[in-house]
Amino acid sequence: MELLVLGGVVLLGAFVQWLTGMGFALVSVPALVIVLGPAHGVTFANCAAGVVCVLGLLRGWRYVRLGAMVPLIVAAACTAPLGAWFARALPAPVLLLVMGALVTAAAVVLLIGLRVPALKGLAGALTAGATGGFMNTAAGLGGPPVSLYAVNANWTIREFVPNALFYGAIVNVFSLFTRGIPPLRASEWLVSALALLTGATLGSFLAPHIPNPTARRLVLLLALAGGLTTAAKGLTTL
């Protein structure tokens, strides 16, 4: 049963990531931390999300804006170790509660399309990158700060998706460097790999047929439900 749940979560995460350029962690982390535990759930999400981002970049690397991404990447590298320390310092129930709250807050902020004037220019890029680096290593959630930055910088979807994939690929390497590879069984890695490839294939096939706003709203609603469930589990196990 655990293998089926793990495969289903990875398939869904890869599918939504391929559709919108983000969403793997938002959708999958709440379930992964329940199935694998807070520590291994996050590091596994870093592994899987990083692979999905690399696969997505194979077809969109020409649209990456390296000049715009450098401040985000540098800032994330500085805060990733702090996120790893934060995750190790908290007891498991508290970490569940914190991660559930972060997922919920991120989903709500992105759903309402919050605009923050401070998230513009170089200062905004550094702020978003630093916040994303910390959140990605601590809770597997590096995408929402970059999404907010893109919204406030008025990026189009075509600009956002490849740059979000590039950021995700690099930042997940930072996270794995500071936290390590999760010690999953061979069967879990195999099921996850098959599910990831299946989800990415379905996403690439259906992406042209699903309006991006519809897909994005669905991802965020799923994330909201998952975040609330994870926070509730953390609260009940305190």
C-alpha cells in the first residue's frame, strides 16, 4: 500500500509540475512527509522535483534568462544550509505543523495573486531567492517565492516555466548537498522512477489541451488541501 501511495503521489506531482512549471512540492510534500516521515519526505521531494525540472529543461533551456536567475541562485545558495539546520532542529510533529502551515500559506498567497512591490528588481530577486533556498531545504518548497517574484516582475507564462525549472533544478541540488539522499529501498526508487516518467509523459501530452490558469488553480487547491491535512496531523501528534 505504501508503494502505491508513493507512486501515486510522485505521478501527480510530476504531472502538475510539467503542466505549470511548478507544483511538485506543493502537491506532493504533504503526502510524502506522512508516508516517509518529515525528513525523508522532504529530501525525496528534493530528488524527484530536481529530476522533473531537469527533464523539463531539455525542451525549454533556450528560454532561460541566466542574467535574471543569477541573483536568485546565489541568494538560495546562501540560505540553503540554514534551512537544513532548521529542519534538523525541530521535532517531527512540529516540523509537520510548520510544513503544513508553509504549504497552506504559499497556496493561499498564490491563489489570491498577491503583489508585493518589494519583490521587484535586484532586491526582489535576492529576497525571493533567499526565501526559496531556505524553504526548499527546510520543507521542499522553493517554488512559491520565485512565483511571487515572477508575478511582481510581470513575467509571462512562457518566461516563467523554463526559468522556474532552471531554479528548481539548481536549488534542489543545494538541498540534497546539505541534507543528503534519502535512504529509500530499491523498490521505492523503482516505483518512483516509473511514476515520475509516467506523470511527465501525461503532463507533456495534456499540457496543450488544458488552459494554464485552470491547471494552476487546480494545483493550488490540491496544495491547500494537502497543507491543511499535514498541519492537522502535526497538531494532533504534538
